[in-house]
Amino acid sequence: MKKLTAEQFREYAADPLAADEKVRRWCDVPENRYYTVAMWPAERAGELRVTMELHRVVRAPKISKSNQSQAKSECHHAIEPALKPVS
């Protein structure tokens, strides 16, 4: 079990969703795990527990069809110089 500092806990309590990335960094919580932060009783406030039984699905961002041709052309240009023969 890990515990947030008083300042970290205040930041988390003000906006838990906005603080998610910071909490994960502060407490080394893997991206694919859920965690809980105790809000009460006062003596346990800030205790962080990683949920070992549940896993988050972390996926790459989707590319819409309108963006696929642009992504392919950018990828092609990035690879093209490596394919040119050496003089």
C-alpha cells in the first residue's frame, strides 16, 4: 500500500480524474491497473491501493478513415529516405 502526501492528496481530492496521470506517476501505478484512494476516515485519507484482480484495457488511439491516408503518407515519407541507395 502506498500513501499520497498531504499536498498530493489535496490535488487528487480537488479533481480525481484530472489527477489520474499524476497519481500513477507519483505511486508507480501501471497504466493497465485500477487503483483506489481512501478519502475517509481521516487517518486513512490518501492511502492508495492497486486493484490486482482487475485490469484496464489500454488501447492505441483510433485513426479515422479520413486520417488513414494522411497517416500512410506521413509514414511513407518517414521511411523513404532509408530506402534510397547509398552513393
